[in-house]
Amino acid sequence: MTNQNLFAPDAVFISNQTKQDLVFKEVYEHLRESGYVKGNFLHHIVEREHNFPTGLDTATLGKNIPNIAIPHTEGEFVNTRLIVPVALKTPVTFHNMINPSQAIEVKFLFMLLDNDPDGQAALLAQVMDFLANTPANELREVFNFTDPSAIYAFLEQKFGKKKED
């Protein structure tokens, strides 16, 4: 994986878990095995999500687009710079980042990993640009994919056009 790639074929997930913490645990185990995150990552991403929710209501992006979440934690708990897509077979409850008291059902995650303390804002901006610049029908499609290689190929192609690092 070059420094420019935002995605890795071995870091795209389809999860059957039905609870937020279990999704994080499942993904964490694979990410740790692959060396992408450190041993204390799971505790910190769970804690951060509970204190600073990252659910995003996608209603403003178009009709019937599944809600997403963009969980992340501090760079000291990760070893690389990567966006980790996670498709959820069953919607999982997250809290809205704009209105934390509001629970929303999320179907897709963009987990941000960045070992540069100042890099997360840039990764978040790239995800937001992707959401703003991708047609609603394509967002609906990718957020419902159940094949990791299809998700990887789609996102590599869409984000590939915008790499500037």
C-alpha cells in the first residue's frame, strides 16, 4: 500500500453485528492482525464514539440513502493512514454527530485511521467531498453492497480522482 492509497483490499468489511461495540470489536481484531491499529485502539474508538457521536443523517444527500457513521480516534492509537469502509448487513444504532441526543440507524461506516495527529480533518474532508460529489443513486448502491471487493473497487475509483497528497 502506497502512502497515497486511502483504502486497502484487506481493510474493507461486511459485518453481521447488530451492536455498535461489537462492530468495532470485529473490525478492530482484523485491523490489529494486519498491523493497521495498536492494541489500545478498540477501547479508544468505543470511548470516543460514546462521547463524540459520528452518526450522519444522509437525508439531505438524496432519497433512501442509508445513514452512515464516521468513527475515529486519536492518531496515537493507529499505525497508518486509511479509510476503512464497513457495510452493515443490519442497521446499527449510532447517535447523530449534529444532534447527539438523536439516535439514528446506520448502514455503512467510514472508519478513519490516521497516525498524523492533524490528518483526520483531511480524511474527514475527503469523505465529505465524496458524499457531496457522488450522485444519490451511486451512494444508495455502494451503501448497500455486500461484497468487500466491490466496495473497495468503487471507493478506490471515486476517491482516486481526488487524491492530492
